[in-house]
Amino acid sequence: MNDTPHPRRPASGTKIDTPQGTRAILDGIKPGADTKMRDAGPKPSWLRVGIPGGARYREVAEIVRSHRLSTVCAESKCPNIAECWGRGTATFMLMGSVCTRACRFCSVNTGNPKGWLDAREPANVADAVALMGLRYVVLTSVDRDDLLDLGATHYASCIRAIHERTPGTAVEALTPDFQGIHEHVATVLDAGLATYAQNLETVRRLTHPVRDARAGYEQTLEVLRFAKAHAPRTITKTSLMLGLGETDGEIDEALDDMREAGVDVVTMGQYMRPTPNHLPVQRYVDPEQFRTYRDAALAKGFLEAVAGPFVRSSYRAERVLEHDNVGLDRERVLDGIRDSSATMSPMRC
């Protein structure tokens, strides 16, 4: 029996040493005024998820570990990790797990990687996609303001490596804003994408303090506008977190701004506070209200609007153009049938 105690995990918001020899803030945000603020009550029943598990989940986790990859699924504490990994899908996070920005909703570690990049990452990502048998893969990344091209060339190299290894795999890129520099956005687009995404995250009024000071509401819209103009056949996509204090009028304005920028697809989900140091939840949006927001978005002309408490920007991304809320609408009907089956007479042949 081994009585050696396991090392204690440092507290969120403290500085840690990274494997690359730099320093970072664990989970991204130091303790501050938000730490003392409480959420708007306990989590409702519709926001409870089970513990990740299952053979397929463990298989994907081993592929991710053995190829030294980061996933946004784990780094962002996504509530869908059990479902997505259980289905053999994942969103890979490129360029390490230390971000140069400190958005107050995000639990990715923040710091300065000082130019570090893993030259083997493009090949490792491509191998993992092949092993998992993916036909659609989402690539995202930390912000890398420490790099001369902000990471655009490395991003493009990963996309091209996937196409070379598995030519039939479609790639979605959920990118940083590249400081609004169109040349870098074009570098990623020209690598060959099915979908290009850059998240607006929240409404105009809440952009700061929700996002890092270097991000911007108009800057993201301009990136999306350029992406559609530069690559008209590429689907453009963005996302909103709800529950941060936005109003229905502000959501409506944001949807109009997205459409004006040529955005094809929007996703909307519940903001979930990752640690006590992050912004508190101002309200929990119930599933019926999410359906109302989706209907409003579709009425404005989006190709698809995916909305629900657990929806994240890459949730069921490969199904986004099936025009059924990535299966959520169909599941609602089936759930209704199951719920009513106890009072229905059995069918007879």
C-alpha cells in the first residue's frame, strides 16, 4: 500500500510554474471583488450533469493525453465533456494551455508563454483526428499576443496537417481575434475551413468587464465581417453567453449586429461560473426562454441558431446545419413522448 500523499492542487488564482518554464495564473483570474459576490441562487435542476465516464470517454482521454494535446473541453470545464467525448468528438485547443488574456468568464490559465510553441503539434493533432475517426473537427486556441503573427501561421499549419492526413475531414476554427489584423485572419481562412468562428461572447454593454481589455465588440464583428467577405463560401459563426446581466433588448441588438456582419450561425448558452474568482451568474435562463431566443434569431435570417442551457460554441458543431437545433428540438419531442408514455394506453397489434 502506498501511503505517499498526493500533491495538493494550488488554489485558483495563484501563480504556478508551467511545464515550459514560465509563470501563469491558475484558472486565469486572481481573487478580487467578484470572489465575494454570490451567484443568483443554486443551480436549477436542468443544469445538473453526471460525472464523465464510459469506455469511449476514457479512450478519447487517452488519445488526448498520449498526443500531449490540450482540449477546450477540459480546460474550460465544459459541462458537455461526457457527452462529446463519449461520442468520440473533441475540440482541440492549440498553442498550449496558457492564454495571454484574462477574460473574466474563462478558466484557462493566463500568463506569457514567451514565444513557446510545440512544433510537433500539427502532426499530433492530425494523428489524433485520424485515430478518433473524425469527419468534422473543431480547433480553437488560447490567445497568443506574444507571437509576431499572433499564432496564425501555426493555426494554419494544424489545419493543413489534418487535411493531409485525413482529406475527408472538415475543419472548424474558433479563433482568437488576432487583434483585428485581417492578414492573420486570412492566413487561417486560406488553410481551408468549413466554418470560421470568433465569439462575440456577450452584448455590447457588458463586453468590458466580461472580456479582456484587448478584446472588443466591434473588433470581433469586424473580424467576422472580413471573414465572410474574404471567404464567402465559408460558414461564419459566433456565440453569446447568457446570464451575465444582459437584457432581451441587448440580445436582440447583438443578433442584429451579427447579421449585419454576415454571420451565418449563432449559438447561445448559459454562462456557468468556473471558479469563485470569476464573474457571478446574474440569472439562470430556462430552456423555454432559450427556445424563444432561438426563434427570434431564426426570424432574423440566421442559417441556424443553436440555443440551450448547455450549448457552447462548439457543441455538436458537426450537426449545426441540420436545422433542428443540433438535435435538441428532436430530443424535446422524444422526451415528451417518453414523459407521457406512462399514461398512454399501450398500442395493440
